[in-house]
Amino acid sequence: HFPDKITNKTNGITPRRWLMGCNPGLAALYDDCMGAGWRDDIGRLEALEPRLSDAGFLDRFMAVKRRNKEALATLIGDQHGLAVDPAALFDVQIKRIHEYKRQLLNVLHVIHLYNRIRHGDTENWVNRCVLIGGKAAPGYQRAKEIIKLINNVAAVVNHDPAVGDRLKLAFLPNYGVTKMMHICPAADLSEQISTAGKEASGTG
């Protein structure tokens, strides 16, 4: 029993997997800026705060993000046959499919965005790729119907020439840790829209 050696918490991340493992480009940037001491003491990352106004650092940070997005776009193209623009906003909701987690609300938002495009309401538009992933319990019929709706909406949005790269939607099946290691470093926005009071520790 080594209480001082194992300190990972339920709420949070394991830096070994979710930073060093799945985002080596970002880890290398941190090493270059402040040495490798943060790998053993994650609290040292607070020393990066003054660099948030450093244009050079931010350019390098965004270059890492761009490479991660390009890698995910390639994966989506290879596995799902969907061409995704890495310059688009990657809007991600990855978690167990459940009514209280409100993937349905997310799909309704995609439909709203699609209708905006169809009506020409695209002033100040930011191209967006919405990625929804997760699994449904075997006997949870409503969750399976939500997955079907996501795929049906995606079939319309992704094949409408009037939409183009403005909006894409993909359901990523067979979600697991390995797949999340590709998604997490590329995400621009992580949707946390579960019903208030229902989510104990949303980390997806």
C-alpha cells in the first residue's frame, strides 16, 4: 500500500495517457518551454500561465492542435468515408448514450444549424464538424433510436451540396479509450450538456 505514490483522482485526467500518451506534440511543447519536470508534478504547468499572451507560444500551440485535427480528419475519412476540413471547429460529445446526457439536444442543434444554412443565415459563420460518439446499453431502445437519428441526420447534412464544408456530422461507433485518444487531442469544443443535477463527473 503506497498512498503517496498513486494519486490519480476520479475527476480529472491521467497525464501519462491523456497528455504524454495521446498528445505527444503538446507534451513536447511543454518540455521545450519549461523542461520535463511537469511530467512528475503536473502542478508545474501553472508556470505556463504567463505565456497565454505570448504570440509565439500560441502559434506553436495551435500548430500542435492543427496536426492533431489533421490526424483525426484522416482517421474519420479512412474509417467513415467522410471528408472533414481540419480547419473547421471540432465540436465533440463523447459519452454513454442516455436521455439525460442529451445527445438528442445536440442533434436538434445540428438540425437548427442545417436549417440556418438552407435559409442563407450564414453571416459570421464558423465551419463546424460535430462528432458524437458513445455506446447504448443493449436493452436501451430509446438510446438506440437516438443513434439512428444521429446517423439519419448525418446522411442528409453530409450529402447536401448546399452545405459543403460549413457543417458535418458523424457518429463514431464502438467508442473506447483507444478511439478517444485520437479524438481528445483534436477537440476544440467538448459538449457538457447533461441535464443539470444528473451528471456526477462528466469528463468526456
